[in-house]
Amino acid sequence: MLELIQTYWLYFLVGQYPDGPLGGVAVTVLLAALALMLAMPIGLLLGLARTSTVAALRRPVSALVYLVRGIPLLLVVFWTYFFLPTVTGVKTGQFTTMLIALVVFDGVYLAEIVRAGIQSVPRGQYEAARALGLDHRRAMARVILPQALRSMLPSLVNQFVSTIKATSLGYIIGLTETSFIATQINSQVFTKPAQVYLLLSLTYFVLCFGLSRFAFMLERRLARRDLPRVARSPGSPTASTAPTA
Amino acid sequence: MIQFNNVNKWYGEYHALADITETIAKGEVVVVCGPSGSGKSTLIRTINRLEDIASGTITLDGEDIHGRGVDVNRLRSRIGFVFQQFNLFPHLTVLDNCTLAPLAIGGARPAQAHQKAMQLLDRVGLAHKANAWPSELSGGQQQRVAIARALAMEPPLMLFDEPTSALDPEMVGEVLLVMRDLVRDGMTLVVVTHEMGFARDVAHRVLFMDQGRILERAEPHEFFNHPQHPRAKQFLADIRTPFAQAA
């Protein structure tokens, strides 16, 4: 196993780079990070549209959410890979293809997380903001979203973790991400499949576990900075949240 | 200052406000009372358009509040509103709760908004809590902060929707004292409350509502000693001797 690592660690981490395309763990991390960064603003906008009172905004976005949620990521990847070039006329590279598929998929799931987060903030908060004279946009930006984000954090981490794992689907369209590289290594070594795939599993685990721990720390720090979540527990005498009579 | 003209509102089949016509003068302190479900909360929530109306008009200094093209945000910034459940923003400190509106919409400069908020917090006796989180305050303190927050835009009119109903009994007094202070400064107040002591001592006029109608309007002394409408008599009897019905 040690020998395996000694021979292939660089190939595993960056693929054939700099002599060939970047690959391995570097592509997995890059792909996941880019996908999340691009999907966040999209998810936020879609989530806001999903909670909008304007039906012309809410309905098409809801339809999109239900559509994408109803099909496996694998098919989103296939659609992007085979269908998109026939529309645009340009053959998209594997990395870009996978990135687009992940952004669409994550955007929709993040939209649902954002919607749930917004709806978890008590109605009275929005009313209080509007009663002060804040318009809808400012009420959302200054009062609702900061509180929603806090309750969204665990679900966001979930989504981030599943995005890291979902990059492995790039394998089927020949993207040289970690799983692809591991399979290459396996076919070269040939005699040590268990070790190779154990190392591959460990790699994903370390990435995901690290992210989870980081998010947990962040959550604790936010909770310490202000204690309002305590006040929001129902039945507490200082509850600021019960519905108005 | 506020004029209701034939205002009607329905929740489905339920007639929540029925032909409300009423005038509230500048500097007047009006207490609205009545049994639960009588429409009193709905009534004051229509004044800053937290609730729509189906027909009629409500004007504030001659401006049609529910009219088309009214800048509802500018209008609301001139009307302070205090909720039963305080609704302080839990992610902001007490001070930031009070400076949010002046900074976000009033165009105030930070130093100026800060100073004004500290003055208001001092006025409600909570300047020393400026940097606390709302969750660290008692219910009474939270409601006093909510009043300071509502005053930050210097509204000429304040609306209170059962401001003491969510409080433990020993905290009711501190909130009522702050409200009495506002009355002394000549502010116009419309207060939905069950605090009959406050109504008797501070209000200029009492409106009694039931089933979406204003059934009686009277000076507090008259209302408490010589209620005219049978429903008002019943209501006063019920709150004075809660066990009478059972007997």
C-alpha cells in the first residue's frame, strides 16, 4: 500500500499536470468549489422567487425545481453532455459540462434550502421590518436572510458534502477527476483493487469530514456570538416569535 | 389625524370590520377594547396597511392610506407600531435594532443615528443595555426596546397592538409607564389593550368593539361607570368578575 502511494501520489493529486490536463483530487476540489460558488447566488435568487408573492416569478421557478429534483443527477449530466452541444453548436469540455450540470442541480437544491430557511423565520419579523418602513428588498436583506442563513447552515453543509461526492459522476463522461484517476491507477497496478479503492474512499471521506467539522465550528461560533436562538424556542417567556393574535 | 370612512373588511365569510367610521384627532390617546375576535387588532393594523381593507377609506393627515400609488414605506416610517410579541430582531443588538430603520431608509449618518438611538433607549430606561442581545432581556425590557425602535423615525403617531398581553404581570407596569411618558409629550396614540387601568388613567377616549363594529365611544370615566351598550356592560362585568359567568 505504501508503495502504491509512493508511486502514484502525484498522479492521484493532480493527474498528468503539467504535461497533460489537470486531474485527480485537484479537479475534484476545484469542481466542487466552483460549482458551489456559482450555485449559491443562483440558489438564493431561485429561493427568493420560490417565496415570492408574485405568481409569475414563483410558478416557473417552482416548476423548474420540481423537474430537476425529479431526475437523477446522472441524467442532468447526460443532458448537458449530449444535448447542450446540439443547442449551442459548441462542444463543451468535460470539466465545463460537469460544472454546468452541478450548478443546475445544486442551484435547485439550494433554492429549496433557501426557501425553507426564509420560511423558518417567524412572520412577525417580516411584519416588524415592514412596519418600520423598510421595503421588501431591505426587509429580506437586513432582517430575514441573516436569520434564515443561520437555520440554513446545517442543510447547506449537507449539500456541500453531497456536491463533493457528486463530482465523482464526472467519471462517466471521462473527466479526469479523482475516481477516474483511481480507476486508471487500478488498471495499471491491476493486482491491488481493494487498496486503490480504499484510498479513494478515504480521500472523499477526509474532504467531506473536514468540511463538516469546519461548518460545525462555524455554527458554534455564530451561536456564541449571539444567543437569539435560545429566545426563539417556543414557550420561553421571552419568545419574540409567537403569532400575533 | 386619522379618519376611517365606511371601512369594511372580510376574512372569507367573516365580517372582520363592519362600516367603521371614526375620527382620531392629533394628540388624542385612544384605547380600543373588546372581546377577542372583535376586530380591534385588525382595526389598528389597517392604519399602517399591515392589513388590507375591502372598501371605504382611511386617511392620515388627509392622505388615503390604502390608495393606489401611495408610498407605503414612507407612510409606515411615520407610524410607529408596537407588536404584542415585541418582534425585536434577534440577530441585531438592542442598539442596532434601534438604528436599523434610520440608517437603512432615513438616510441618517451612523453617528447621528447612534446618538438618537441612545437618547431613545435612555428614555425607556435601557441605555445600559444598548449592546445586549434581545434574547438577554426580559419581556418587559424587550417591549421597551421595541417602543424605542418604533420611535427612531420620530413618528407623530404610535400604534400599540396589545403591548402588554405577552408579558408576565410584574413587567406590565414598566411598559405602561413608558407609554404614559409618550402621552405626556403630546403624541397621538392608538392602543389596543385589556389594561383597563391604563385606559382609565391615560386615555382620552375608549372605543369598544365587538364583531367588527365600534359599538360604543366614550370618555373612560363614562365608559367604565355608565356603559350604554349591552355588550359593553357584559364585557366590563366579565373582566371585573371573571367567575360571575360560572356562578
